[in-house]
Amino acid sequence: MEANLSSKPHVVVIPWPVTSHMIPIVDIGCLLAAHGAAVTIITPPGSAQLVRSRMDRAGQGDIITVAMVPFPSTEAGLPEGCERLDHVPSPNLVPNFFDANKLYGEAVARHCRTRLATPPSCVVAGMCNTWAHALARELGAPCFVFHGFGAFALLCCEYLNTHKPHEAVASMDVPFDVPVLPPFELRFARRQLPLQFLPSCSIKEESLRELREFETAVDGIVVNTFEELEHESVARLAAATGGKAVLAVGPVSLCGAPGVIDSRADSDDASRCMTWLDAKEAGSVLYVSFGSAGRMPPAQLMALGAALVSCPWPVLWVIKGADSLPDDVNKWLQSNTDADGVPESKCLVLRTWAPQVAILEHPAVGGFLTHCGWGSTLESVAAGVPMATWPFSAEQFLNEKLVVDVLRIGVSVGVTRPTEGVLTGDKAGGGEINAEVGTEQLRTALEKLMDGGADGDAMRSKVQELKGVAKAALENGGSSYMNLEKLIHFTV
């Protein structure tokens, strides 16, 4: 039996096993533990190190219970040890991963029936763990879903699910209205929508139906945001979902002490990165990273590289999938960038995992070129760093609209189509794919971000203001603090 969890409220957290979702939901677990709740995080064994690294970063390593439940990869036709969606080697195997997750749900249910010392007072489950609602009901607990999206993107998805405007558009490129947040004009092309709204979705129709049924059945939604950032979206989402509890509990990346580096970072790489930043002037560095799946075609990467090495600002550039790049691209990178972290170098390239929160919090960083994943977006807001937006896929085009047009804390580089080569298992842009965004177009956007005159000053002032509000939201009495309390003590 697991350790007795006494009479404290007991929250069971069940992440959807994909890296970009596991990080924030584990951070939520850490915040709940800091509020005095007993917390159990259930994870496949292969993700236990990732879970514990987030717990250690938040100072909750000795408080939270980590329950490892084997993930049935091979039973569903996946390679042995393939326990996270972003580790699936081919898009063709995505349905197999969903099949494996159903079997995993049965194993989690057996674990909860026999191994939990006390029943949960609440279950918080990742977006595709559709079996979690029935399990929570069996255990007599309310069930909350965590998608990983912000409130605005969730509101857009709710509108799309209900009104289906995308299905009336013949072309993937014709924009249509998504009027969820008046008076803003919000228009998207179908190819810019999250995966479940695309005709070529790799998820089976049965699984999509189960996802929607899960969303409508849960008692509430936990969102990594703060009400002051997305108040109107939070309120409208609650109304659109029939009055469900929508609890904004972020930015959850602030659960760790400022400047603390996640233990996943190689100590030499992290030290080199921080030493390089220490040598730069305040607000002078452009940080460039496109997330854990942020791989782009070689031609596009070269156009980006040409813009970065020719711009007047120091650049810290994280490149994922470098092993899959053609030899000529790697040679160009070796000749034009620095991988050793020499303090006086102008363009430092990291090819490993980067300590992003610590980088964004560093005073030398003045702008962030990002793929608009919600975690990265909110980390940038929490650090007070304005953004240049380059959405790749998923809900990232929705996030870009929020950043650029609603909040006005970023500038768009002008991407109109999802970036090829970022699907699970694709090589870095495999095939001859032309660059959509040219070097000059990139330079123009980066100039607006880093030195945009009065407009740039207004953008930087706004995001700095939001930084202070974000911090206050998690402090005693703040909006996110109070929502965490509501989650701990929630009753149906």
C-alpha cells in the first residue's frame, strides 16, 4: 500500500503522456501540494524522471507520491518503451498509442482500487485520458480535465465543436470567422486549426468522439492561465460549456523558485548557457526556440539562420532535430554559429534541451521568437518578455491571435500555414520543402520585436505589467491562489 495520506484532501493527477502536457500538469500537482493537499501523480515508469524533475524544481520532491503504472506499449503494437506520444516513431502509429492508453486506463483503475491509501477528493486528468471520468465516479470524486491549452484557445475549440464553421468552408486556406471574443475580429483558415478539426486527422473518429464525450462529462476545466490575462475568455468558456467550473491556476511555471534550473538540463550546457547570457547587456538577447517538436525543413531553417546571424542582437537559438539535418546545413551552422558558449560570441546554438524558464527570466533576454505553444507563451508572459510568433501546428495559430491581436504583446512573422516536418516521426523537414518565410520578412518582424519604436515600447510595457500581475495571481489571496483552493475543496 502507498503511504497513508491522512485526512488531507487528496488530489490524484493523471497526466496525458506527452511531454508538453506532462510538464504543466505536474506543476499543477506541485502547486496543490504547496497548498496543503495530498497529491498522487500517476505516470508510466518511463516518465517518472520527468515528473520528479518538476517536483524537485518546485521543492515538492519529498511530499508528492509518484505512482508508476506500466504502459502497455507492445500490447498495442508500439515499440517497447514507447510511453509518450511524442516518442511515437511514425504518425501511422498514433492510433496505436490511443489504443495503448485505453489499456493503460484499465491498469490505472486497478491501481486506484487496490493501492491508494485514501480515496481521492478530486481527480485531475489529461485531455485524452477519457477513461478518467468513469474512474473518478467509481471512486466518488469530481473529475477535472486539463487540456494544456489556454482559455482563449479552449473557447475557440468549444465554438468550433458547437457551430462547426470549418465544415462549411471548401478550401483549407479560406479564412472564416470565429466570433468568440467581440469586438475582436478573429478569422482562421481550416489548416490553422487544432488537429481534431482537420479532415486528415490521424486520430480515429471513435477516439475523437470519446474525447468530446469526456469534455462534456467532466465537472470542470483546469487551465494554465490567470484570470487577469484571460478573464473574458474564462467567463465565456464557463458559459459556453453550460456553467462548468473553469479554474485558472497559472502561470504554473512559477511554482519553482526564480532562476532554478530543471534537473533535466545537462549541467555543462546549462552552465554554459547562463554564463553566455551573463556576458550580455540587459534586454539585448533574442531567444529562439520552437518547443519539443519544433523541427522545420532545411530550407526554412537556413532562411531563419541567415536572418539570425545577420541581425544586430545576440541570439540564443535552440535547434531540435539537428541530427536529422542534411550535412550542408550542419556545416553552415558550425561555420556561422557558436556551440561552445564563448561569452563574446554573437549566436549561441543549443542542440539539447534548454532551461527555458531560467533563460526567459534572465535579464539579458529582450525578445522571444516562439512557436506559440501555450506553455512557452505563458512562460514568456510570466517573465515579461515580448514575442515574435511563428505558429507550427495544434492550437498555436489560435494562441498567436491572442498574443498579437488581443493582448498586443507580440508581432507575427507572417506564417499562414502549419510548418511541414513537425509531425511525430517526421525527419527534420524530410523532402524538398521551400521556405514560407524569407530572410527579409524575418528581419522586419524581429526589428519590430527588438527595436520597434513607440509600438515596441508599448508592447514591452504591457508584457512587463502582465509579469507583475502573473506573480501576484499565485500569491496568497491572488486569483490563481484562490482557484487552487477551490479545486482542492471542490464538491459536485
